[in-house]
Amino acid sequence: MAFIKLSFKASPEFVEIFTAELAEIGFDTFEEVDDVLNAYIPIEHFNESETKEIFYRYESMCRIEYSTEQIEKQNWNKDWEKNYDPIEVDGRCRVRATFHEPNPFFEYEIVIIPKMSFGTGHHATTYNMLSLEMQEDFSGQSVLDVGTGTGVLLVMASKLGASHIEGTDIDDWCIENSTENLGLNGLHDVAVHLGVISEIPLQRKVYHVVLANINKNVLLDEMQYYAGLLAKGGILFLSGFYEHDIEDIKMEALRHNLSLEKRVIRNEWAALKFVKY
């Protein structure tokens, strides 16, 4: 799979605005390099007209410079691995690459091969989801991770006692990487399905926990399926959106008997815990 890399410079007060706007149209990975923000999107999801429209909308308010280029996954992987540092979450969890030494100080350590799959822990949404997970006891529970990316959320669920874990993703590269990472953490023969949640034949009809770290629009569209997969009292963890999007997510969740119980905010990104009633 190829990606579009969008690089832009703008006034500091507008960077968060552009990040939010780009996330709304499918950009899901962001990195800051000096004074340049790079945003990435799978090439098949890239809409040049929508992207240009965002910048046109603000050109009278600030000076903007941007460019786009196509990035092949092999090239990005090399840069990603070269610059990858371990992530520490709440002083309890450490997400590290295979080329980092283990650190027994941490209660939980997750080992991954950092490739292009979203969810290494560097992004605030993955960090928030790991933080929310560690506040729960998953003992004996079944967990489904929709849009699993690297599989780190499933690894954490297993470390917290889950008896059954299962994942999905729409990207075959993520299926490959998450399966590889699960194996690195001693989790073999875990089902990770390719496809959208509305069409995949899952192993179970009902789960105790559903995780979904995707983006606002997908979460709103798929909320009915997440709710339908949860038993009464089941837990839904959601992330991939900004703090100012919480009300929209909350209202859609309420339509499917999901009550907001907890929230975590980091760098204006949000993660929410819902319980089905």
C-alpha cells in the first residue's frame, strides 16, 4: 500500500486546526519535524480537492505552505524504525521495538516491530486507549479490537487478563503487522480479520469489550455495529477524534444505549469509555 505524505507550514495557532480538519477527511498519522507538520493518508483515501479546500478556507487568515508526495510503505518503514523511541504510558506500560532492551521496571511491556501500521503508542489516541485499558480488569473477558493497526491494544487486553482476543482491519498490511506483533508477545493463533466490521464473519456474536481507535466519521457510521456486538453491561472504548468531537460521539452512542462513563484527554485528542445499558 502507498501513502500520500502532506507536509505543511502554518502559523502555530493554526496547526491544531489543520490537524483536526485533515483528520476529518481521513489523515490518521501526524508527525512534527522542526516547524513542518507531516500528515499521512492511504493513497486510495486521498481526495486532493477536499485537501485543497481546507487550505483555501484559511488562506486569508494565515500564510500556508504545503506539498504532497507519494510514499511507498517500504521507504516509510526504514525512517519509522530509525526514529522510533519507546513509549511509556502512565508509568506502567512501555511499548518498545524489538531493537530496544527490555525494562523490568514497568508492569507491562509490549514489544512490536514498528512499521507503518497505525498504533505504536506515539500518537495520543493510542496512548489514551492504553491508559483507559489499564484502568480495567479484563479477567476472563472477550475483547474485539476494530481497526487493530499494530495490535498493541489487543496485547494489552491479554496482559490484563482477557480470555479471548480478536481483531479486524481494512488494511492487509495491518493484518500482517498485528499478527506479527501478537506473536512477538506470545499470542499465537489470534484471529485478525480483513474487512469492514459490517461484513466480517466474527468468531463470536457478543463480546464483553469492543475497542475502536479509528476516526470520528467511521466511529459514527459504525456505532450501531459496536453496540450490537456488546452484551448488556459490555464496555466500548473509542478514540481517534478530538476533545471537541466528544459531544457528537456521545449523542450517537446514546442512540444505541451506550452511556459515557469515562474520558481521557491528551494533546486535545480524546478517548472515551462507554457502558451498554
